[in-house]
Amino acid sequence: MGMTSTELKDLPKEDLIEKILELEAGLNEFQESSKELEKALEDELQELENSNTQLVSKLNAKQEELARANAKLLELTSEINTLHESTSAKLYEKDEMIHNLTSQLVKTEIINDTMESDDRIKSSKFEMQQRFNNDLLERLAMLESDYERERKLNVEKQLHITNYQNQIKDLQKKIDKLENGSDAEHTGDILMLSIREMLKSTPPPNKIKEWEQQKQSNLKKSDSLRKLKTLTMEIETFLGNFSSSKKSPSPSPSTSVLKSSSTTQLNVSNTTDRSHISSSGSSSSLSTKEKRISYSKRFLDLPSIKGSPTPSKRSSIEKSKSSKNVRM
């Protein structure tokens, strides 16, 4: 640190010598550092001169490039002007094309609106058709269900008919045996109606015609049970007419016809036939023999025809048929 002259005068000689030596050492250090600094400044100046030379050369090169760029710019400017003129012509053409396309677009939108209205109408019709088809599908499902139920009923009825036919065959065999036994007992004209012939015979022609008409009218309904009932009633009517035509003038015994109930039982009761047997002797004496044949005694123990529907089941079947006809 610096000291004033008065302070230096007050110092002893030795301290002054030391102080001088310190100052000389500091001066030497300063001179050495100044030399290094001067050298560094010279080196830096040389570098700056070199960089300046390089920058001047680069500047000259850039000026040449700038001149070339200006020339190119002039060329590009002329080219741009040419392109601008051509672009203006093309733009005018494009404007004309856009105008034409706009008019076509307006026409297309009009056509599109018309097509959309037609599409809405067709969509409405399609929805109506779909609803109608759904209704038809529902009705078809109902008809298929009715058909399946009817088919099952027909199968059951066919089984009943087959069972009925088998029972008739068994009855015919028993009737044949009984009639063969009765033929061996008496040898005259027997005014007894053969049940076997009744089963083999057919109704009168007018009844057959009415039955066929009813069969044709009920063919679509597949009402086999009703046809069987009608046929049985016609057979009963035919048997009643035939029996009344064959009766004698004498007091006639009560004859019960074949009853076709829900169980179709052959229940013939309290029926007698008088058989007049002519003797093989002279013509003056004719002996009349009265033979009572009780149908109830002969056929009461015969089995009934199984499998035919009960009255309640038959009424339920007829109700289902009538409801089906109402739906159709």
C-alpha cells in the first residue's frame, strides 16, 4: 500500500532499503508481465490482421455472389412476370370452369333433393312393407303353429280311426262267429239285420253325396272326427230306415240302433226278432216258431271301441277349429 513522504522519512534506513528492494522486485515483475502482455497484444494484432484479410477476401467473394444473385433475380423477376401473365390467363379459365361447375352443382343439388324426397318416400314404403312382412311373418308363425297342432290332432285322429277299424275287425269276427252259431240253430227266413252286412254296406246315394260335399267343404280343416261322426250318424239313419222297412205288421219289438257315442260302444239292448220257420211237411199246417234273439245278451259283453275322443275333448277340438276359422 502507498505511503506518504513524511512516513518514509520517519522510517529507519533498513526499512527503507527493504522497501526499495520490494519496489524493485515489483517493478521487475511489472516489466516482465508487460513484455508478456505486449507479446500477447502483438499476437492478437497479427491474428486480427489475418482475419481482416480473410474477411476482405470473403467480402469480395460475397459481393461477386451478390452480383450474380442480382442478375439471377432479374431473370427470376422476368420469369415471374411471364408466369404471372400465364397464371392470370389460367386463372380466368379456372374461373370460367368454376362458374360452369357451380351451375352444374346447383343442378346436381336439385336432382339430389329430388332423389332424397324419392328416397324418403321409398323408405316410408319400405318401412310399411317391413311392417306388413312382420305381420305376415307373425301370421305365418301362427299358421305354422296351427298347422303343427292340426297335424298332431290329425295324427291322434288317425290313431283313433285305426283303433276304431281294428275294433270293427274284432267285432266282425265275433259277429261272424255268433251268426254262424245262430244259423246252425234255425233254418228259416230270419228277419234280423246282420251287423256285419251293415258294417260292409254303404249309406244311401243322397247321403253319400251330402257326405262327400261336407267332406270337400271340411277338407281344409282336416276335421276327421266330425266326418267320422257324420258317417256314423248316416249309418244309424240308414239302419233305422232299413229296420223300419223290414218290420212285420205285428206288434214290433223295440230295436235299438247302433249308438255312436264318444266311446263308440256297440250297445244294442232289448231287441227281438221274430223268425218264422216253415215246416217241411204239408201246405195245410204251417208252424210258426218265434225266436227271440237278445242283442243285449249277445253284444253286451263285447269290448267298446277305445281311443275315440271324449265329448269334452271333442267340444274343445271343435272350439279350436271355430276360433281358427274366425282368425282366418
